[in-house]
Amino acid sequence: MKRKGIVIALSVVALGLAAFGITRLNRWLTMKERLFRKDEPVKQEFFRGKIYDRNGVVLADNAVVYDLHLDCVANRHDSTMFAQLDAEWMANAEQLASGLAEIVGERSEAEYLRILRDGRRCQKRYLRLGRNLSEEQMSELRKLPILKESMYTGGRIEEKRLKRVYPYDGLARRTLGYVRYLDDDSIQRIVGLEGNFDEKLKEADMHTTLDLGMQQISDSLLRQTFEEHPEVERACIALMEVRTGALRTVVNLSRSDSYGHPVVEYFNNLIGVSYEPGKVAAPITSGLDTTLLKMSLENRTIGIGRKFDVLGLREIVVPDFKNDPNPEKTMEHIHKGFSVMMTPLHVLNFYNTIANGCVQKPPYLVESFSRAGRLVELVEHDSYDMDEGIENFELNMQVMENTKVPVFYKYGTSRVLHPYTRKYRDEKGNDAYNATCVGYFPADKPQYSFICYVQTVAGNRSFYGSFVRDLAKDLVNSLN
């Protein structure tokens, strides 16, 4: 009985050792596959089409990038020479650290040398040296000590992959958007053109309405506004072709400390900000008689003819007349451009429709899709005559002075209705303001309509909105 117990105990120990050995073997095979694979071309697991501007300039593309790792003990194979090999490796590590600091630049030379020495001392077999490295960077890195050796003797581990790149960095970044995936390849979040046309971009290139030159001018002017006016919290500029509804420029900037830069494109203010425009919206509502206005309110079109389909566009928010104790007063506010929440794009579309002879051209960003240079889909866009009885608006628009072409415009301000307090002051009792300048040019033969929208931070009371008119003037003059 005692002998049988010993046999069982030994069997358990043997099984444990076998399981431990299998686990270590699997770990080694995995590491071996990672360390000693051949230098193969990047595997293109999916196709993702390019995104072009109206003139064929690439706004979004794919690029091969490298992640570089190092097996710090790849040459440590002869136990009789450990001391000599370590001394040689450490000497080479100093030159390698200098090269990494110059070419990769993620750390200083001293920091690279420290992690290299720690990697050798701790026998790390997968030490990360750089991510998202270009072919040019890798070409220079392969000339450095240790890395110039083969992956078997030097321990260089290169991993190639495809990365989505944007040649113009943050330009139109919020409009171009992105698709964010989880580890299981399921979609976590979709934003902008990349997100909303994700499936189509897996099959074809996209041709947009954006004009790179116009976008650069608009982006530069709006960034300058943020620099000159620290009270500005968020803003947008949009330029729309009157005859077609094509959006030539969409700039969305917001002030933030959370994205590594004080002013970035992270929120689509053009379609996501819901505000009371004030007197720039008064022509939209005052041109309707009571019956048509109520009908327009119910349909949430407010003088723009018909709803238009823009992905992510916030709907017009109208008062609840059924529970309104004073609907007549609310109607008075509506006629003055208040009590109705709409986006800057709604305001722009109304003025574009007026400029186009009361023919509504819904705004759009995508013209077509192509594959290998051949058209595969031409995106159709509708137009609508505005509802009967709302053609005669009293716009009371002004002629902008000192412009290269005649410009009709209207500008005004309103207070920000805070979403949490539902009042015109925040929790601290501070006001914030909206400013809008909208119009079209040339006034006699309209080609483009525009909107410049700005929102200030709460607590600023020295804001009058005239600079948004000056911003629009600079925009028109820079484009002509």
C-alpha cells in the first residue's frame, strides 16, 4: 500500500514536470517563431481605399511602417565567452543608443543606453526600440552596431504592418475621421468619412468635394483667430458651392489640453453644435407666416425647404408648444431667431438656398468612388424647390466693405444655453457667447456661401462678435 502511494506521488510529479515542460516548450516555440521568422513582405490583410480631394490630392493613404524590437541575448550562445560577449555588446550599445536618439528620437541617448543595458542584464528577448518607423528610418537603423547584424546574431526583430496616414496631418482631421477597433477586430467607434464609409473604403477609393487649397487657407485663418482671441473655445468655418451644395472647406477647431496640442480638430462643430443663432436666423423664421412656421417647426426644417441627410447632423430642436404656458411669447422669440436650436450647417444651408434662387442643394462631401482608376459609383445628390410661401424673406443683409469681390453677409451674437443648467449661465453664474457671420459671394452671381461660427468661454463679457465678421472678410479676400 505504501509502495503504491509512492508510485502515485511519483506519477503526479512526472505529470507536473511534463506539463511544465510542455508549457516552456510552447513558450519557446512562440518566441522562436517571433525571433527567427523570415523577413517577409508586409501582409496586406485588407484593402483600404485612398481619400482624395476634388483635384485628386491624396488626403488619406496607407503606408508600410515598422515596429523594431531587439533580442538582447541573441549572441549569448557560448557560455565560455559570456564575459567577452557582454563587454563587446555593451560597447556597441553606446553607439546604438546614440543612433536611436538621432533616428527614432523617442528618448534621449542616455535613456536608450539605460534600457539597452537593462535589457542585456535582464536577458530581455523582445525589447521595444521604436514604433511606426518608416522605411527610410529603418534603412538608417540597419547600419548601426548590433542592428546591422543578422536577426540571428544581432537580435534585430522587425515587424511590418500597414498604417493609415494623413499627409497633411491635422488638416480636416475631424472630417476625414477614423475607425477604432477593439482587440477582437470589432468596431468600437466610427467618426467622419473613414467611419461612415468604412465598408466602401474597404473596396474603393473615395473622391471628396474638399479643396485642399481652400481648406489650408481656412484652417490657417481660424487657428490665427484662436491665437489672437484666447476667449475663443470652439469654432468652425465652412464653404459651400452655391450651385451644387458641395462643401469645399470644413474646419472644426476646439481648444483642449487633452490631445497634446492646445487647438485641435476633435469635435465636429459644424454639425454637432446646437445653438440659438439669434438675428442671423431671424430671416429663416420671420419669413414664415404662423401656419407655415408651425408646419416647419413640426417637420424640423425651419425654412430650409426639406431635411437633408448629413451623417451625424444634430436635428433642429423646437419648443414644446403643448406644455408652453406662453406660446405667443415663444413665437415672438422664434421670429427673432431664438428658442429654436439648430447647427451652423442649418444656417449655412438656408443662406446657400437663398443665394441659389430658393433652390435647396443639400450639403455633401462625397462625389464618387473608384477602383484602380475606374469609376465604380457616382454619388447622386438631390435638389428641392423651397416650400411655397417662403421665398420672400427680408434678409436685411449688408454689403461687406473692403473685399476683393462684392459680399452679402449678416452677423450677430447670442448667449450660450448651457446643456446642464438649461439656462444662459453655467453653474458658476458665468455667461458664454456665440458669434456667427454668414453670407455668400460674389453678391451679384453667387458662387460660394460661407459661415464662420465662434463660441467663447464662459465668464468673458467683453465679446461683441465683430471679429467674426473680420474673420469672414479675411476668408473671402484670401480665397479671391
